[in-house]
Amino acid sequence: MDSDDQSPFGYDAFRRTCPSHTVLEMLASKWVYLVVCALRRGRLRNGELARKLEGITPKMLTQTLRVLERDGLVRREVFPVIPPRVEYELTELGQNLAGLLNQIRSWSEQHAPDIKDARARAEHGRDLVA
Amino acid sequence: MDSDDQSPFGYDAFRRTCPSHTVLEMLASKWVYLVVCALRRGRLRNGELARKLEGITPKMLTQTLRVLERDGLVRREVFPVIPPRVEYELTELGQNLAGLLNQIRSWSEQHAPDIKDARARAEHGRDLVA
DNA sequence: ATATATAGTTACCTCATGGATAGTGATGAC
DNA sequence: GTCATCACTATCCATGAGGTAACTATATAT
């Protein structure tokens, strides 16, 4: 893909026309990555998710799941019983996204050390730079 | 890569130990994607970047470039002349990141339509769902 | 003397994200 | 009657990312 030239520059154009923006915006959300990872192995109930995602509040869990559902990445199934039972699972699209997350993780595992090194060099600053 | 089980759950653990967090955090920044794309074709001066990235303010341009420089993705070269001349270019690591951005764009181009469809379905809501 | 060009700073303000906390509804167990 | 369970929902509030606008320094050109 070398068609970078047609890419919109300027943030407004980027947001309106570049598909990457949609995805990046999702991934920027604090819990999306974790929720998708948690669901990779199969369907889970709300409570199971809440326990698995240590530190998440019910509000953020629901909010995240609603966004994911709206975007077609997660399927929500409600069992009309009492007490309530609700299960969540990745759709095909969601599993596909998990694949992208693997690519990102793979890149990160390869290169995060370089970034950390650069940060360390920048932090200790010029006392080391002759 | 199937080693999802060792992945930290809970946001704090994620942040401290998962390399993906470092990268995702970067990509969440509003201008990083655009700046890296702008520099893909070669080095540019500050003013050239400012003109290319329609809508960016000098503050955000500098801020973004400083972060990228600190993380070893961008090299900054200062020419001691007046008026000042400063050029920026991607490091090898930065070009590598551009590769990841291409993967993300590729995925996005393939699947963003599905996401948009899902959103449209969610918006018009249940009046269409029998 | 004044204007211009370049590459930034600096101070201030706004608004969205997300955290904290408490409340809701329905039913079966005790 | 009331307590527990489960899956939320509602409300308020703090933090920080990012926007706005004005200011800086220096040498050359006029």
C-alpha cells in the first residue's frame, strides 16, 4: 500500500474519511483491548467479565460492551430469568479484531524494548550524551 | 500467538507489563498517526509539517514531535542558522511503526464498512428488526 | 527603525473520559 | 419480611488531553 498521498491530512478530513480513524478511536478506549482479549476464549457472563477485568466498574464494563455491541464486535444474549443472566461473545468481526490486536501485540513485543530504551536515554538526558 | 492466558488482566497490570499498552497509548494521541504518515515520504521541516497537517497548532505539533522523538521514532535535526531551520524524519523504528500503521489501515479498510453497517443498524434501531 | 521569517514557548480555558458511589427491579431462599 | 443475587443505571466529580491566543529570539532585508 503506497497510496499514502490520497490520505487525508488535517484531522477533520482524517476523521471523516479515513477508516483507520474509526479503529484507532475504538482502541483508544481504556477497556476495549482488555474486554476483547477476555472474550477471545469464549462467551462470558457480565459478572465473569467483571471479575476477570480487575478494577473495572460496572459502569465502564457496560459502557464498553455497549459500544462493542453497537459496532458489531460483540453479541449480547439475554436469558429472561431471575436473577438475570446475560452472556457476551465476540462476533466474527470481533474475532477478526482480535486478530488485529495480535498483530499489534506482536509488533509491540518486538519493538517496545526499543521504545523503552529510547525513553530511558531521553530521561537520563544529556549527562550521558557527551 | 495463543499465549493470551498470561496476559495481564486488570488495567494496572496491563499498563505496567503489556507492551501493547505502550503502543496503543501512542496511537491514541490525536496527531501521532497523521504526523507519522506525513513523514513517511521523507524528512520535512517544522513549517512544512505545519502546512501539511491542516488544523494542527504549533503547540500540538511540537508536543507530538517531542513525544515521538523521546520514544525514538523521529529524529530531529537542528541547523544553527537564522531564521531557524529544523528538520524531522522517521528513524528506522519510526518507519517500522509506519508499517504497523499500514497493517491497521489495511484491516480498517477491509472491516470499517462492517462497523459502519452495524452502527447504522444500531441507530435505526428496532424499527427495522422485526 | 521596522518588518519578516522560522520555530517554537507560555498561560489559560474547555470538555470528554472515566472513576466513585449509591440506587433499581425481580424473585427465590431463609 | 428481608436478604442475597445479578445486571445494570444514575449522578456527581476530578483529571488531563487538547484548543486559543499571545509572546519570544535573532538576523537579514528594506
